[in-house]
Amino acid sequence: MAISILIVDDEQEIRDSLSEVLSDEGYLTETAEDGAKALERIEEGTFDIVISDIRMPNLDGISLLKKIVTIAPDTFVIVITAMGTTETAIDAMRHGAMDYILKPLDFDELILKLKNLSHQRVLMREIKYLRNEVSSKYNYEHIIGESRAMKDMYKLIDKVAPSTTTVLISGRSGTGKELVARAIHARSDRTNRPFVAINCGAIPETLFESELFGYRKGAFTGAVKDKDGVFKSASGGTLFLDEIGEIPLQIQVKLLRAIETREIKPLGSSQFIPINVRLLSATNRELFKEVSEGRFREDLYYRLNIVDLHLPSLSERKEDIPLLVKFFINKYNDELKRRVLTIDNDALKILCNYDWKGEVRELENIIERGVLLSNGNSITIEDLPQRAFSYKNSDFPNNLKEASRSFEKRHIVSILTHTDGDKAKTAEILGIGLSSLYRKIDELGIQID
């Protein structure tokens, strides 16, 4: 995308010459004859850079600059000033100008300054886009689930996110612990600072200390230069230690000290470095059992577990399965360039009865397979792997029609319960019309309080 520039000067010759030169360089240019006209244009649209004379009628350059900082803070400003009045230019920079250029104008110098600012502007766009993407992706509102268990979890995330309290996220593998950690970060005051995640289960025991705290050149054979650890990399932001139960006991002591003193000592250094990090950790183990069996320090456990945020397993929130299925169908339609619209009722009932040992991750894999293998616009039982048929069916009748009716009734009652009887919301979640919901309630004999 081309960089847009607004040229503001009361001398038409300067406006025209600047516009011509910068247009030849590939910039999109507009002009304004004074600060007041410029302000109107800025209020109507967005400019990447404003080049403005300081001395102008109606609204001078300094006054214009102050207004730009307020109404368009992402816009860069270069001021033009006469030779011998650099103090005015420096004053402008104190008020937010990015640079200045002296009259008579040196076009080569201006173009060089613009190239540097344009590069910064492009980087700012990319950073803003990536931050928006991350926020959109990891905001808890985009974690899939409308069950009571998930709603309770959302409320807890809302409560803990603004604080700096350590949080221990527990749950089976595949339930989405890192996704929740990112959601906490995204809803915190640290959202614009780094989020650093490290899987403690993937680090060799001999490398734990250097990975966490970094090292100095010469600390060991092969340490040819200084390296920051994850605590330093996450400075000002959030550090997520996944599978915290895998950390060796001798490193647990140093981790506890780092948390309590808020400082670290890199390997090979004699100096302690202060740190400002919000610590989140996760485990799929019963960590308290690890404490009782001597494999995890009790003092570290209580330091990490100020708030315990438990992720429900898929078996605890089976009413979310249809929502998850829909989400993954859309996701893999995009990735695999397919046009699968839905999953048929028989296939969905099988998934709702399946014993999800692999949790949401396993469900995602099955839907990806189904989208890839489907021959029509719907995933059918033929598109499911054989293991999906080994479900626990003791809660449902053997007759398929009766089992379908039983599941349908149970599912509608569950959604009605979680919406506190709001039929319009229930119909929306179920993906059916309100009249269809009323018909189902009547057909299935669902009692409404």
C-alpha cells in the first residue's frame, strides 16, 4: 500500500513542487494552503505523513501539530522551517513532530527522511495488524464453547486477566491450555507486550537453566555470545511455562527464587537482573500428587497455584461439540479449499457419544479428515475414522431412531438450561429457526418451567 502524504504550505510554488517530486517517488500526495484547511482534510481521511510549514495564516504549524497528535496520533509529521529558526523546529519535535527540514528545501534530504519514516510507518501497520490478529484469535470470546463449564471459565479469566497474579492452568492434554493462557494475556494490561511460551517437557534437563535464565559468553563450551532466556525475552509481558511439572527439582529452586525476588542470574554471570514478567503455567498432571510423592516442590506449587484455572474436558461439555464441529468445518474449508457445509445428524451423534481421550485436539483432527474426505457438502459417518465408532453408548437406546431422539432431546434441554430458557438464543445456538425449536419442544415432550 502506497504511503499517503499531506503537504501543507501557504506558498503554492512549494506545495506544487513538493507534490510533483513526491508523486514521482511513488507517494500519494494531497495539498492544503494553511493549517485550517489541512485540519479539515485530516478529519475527513487518514494520512501516513504530514509535511507542514510552521509559519502559516489561520492555523500555524505548531497548533496544527498539536491537533494532529490528538486526532490522528498514528500520523507522522515533518515540519518545514526557515534557516536560523531551528529552535522552533526543536520545539515542534518536543510536541510530537518526527523530524524537520530547513528552507530552502533540499529534495534529496527530504526524500531520504521520507524513506526512513515510510519504513517505520509500514512496520507500524504490520505490528498493528498482527496485534489485532492475535487479539482476535486469542480473546476468550473466540474460544469455542457455550456450556456452563466454559462460561464459568470465561468469568474466571475476566477476573484474573487484569492482575499480575500467577495462574496455574490445569487440564488434560488437548484441552487448549495455551489458548487460555494467550486469552489471559490478550485481556491484560500487557497485551501489547511479548507473550512467550515454552514447553518444559521439550527441554533436555541440562539446558533448563540456560533456556529459562539465559547465559553469558564463555559460560560453557559453545557459548560464543550472550543469550537471553525466556524470562528476559518476555520482559514487560507474559511468560507461559507449559508442562511445568517436567521441570527438574534443582531448577525448581531457582525458579521459585526468580518468582519471589523478581530477578534472575544468567548462567556464567555474577550479576542479578531485575525482571518484570507475569507468569502463567500449565500442567496435565495432578501436581499436588507430584508434591506428595516428592517430585515437585511444595513451596513452588503454592507459589504457582495462587489461582487454579481448570479446563473442562470435552466429556464435561459435550453440548459444545456441535459448535466445535461447525468451527472446525469452517476452518478446514478455508485451509483445504473445500466447500463442506455441515455434518449430518448420524455422524454428529457418533461424535457426541465418543469418548474423547484426545480432547478437542482429537476432535479437530477428525473434522479435518472429514472435510478432506467428504464427497459432498456434508460430513457423513463414512468420512469418520473407525475409532469414532468405539463410543460409550450405555446412556442411549440401541435403536438408532430412538437414540437420535434421546440425544436430540437431551441436547436441546442442555442448551435451554444454559441460556436460562431464552428460546431465541437457544435457537441461534442450535442453528435452527425459532418456530423449528418450538416444534421440537412439542415433538420431544420437553417440559418448560
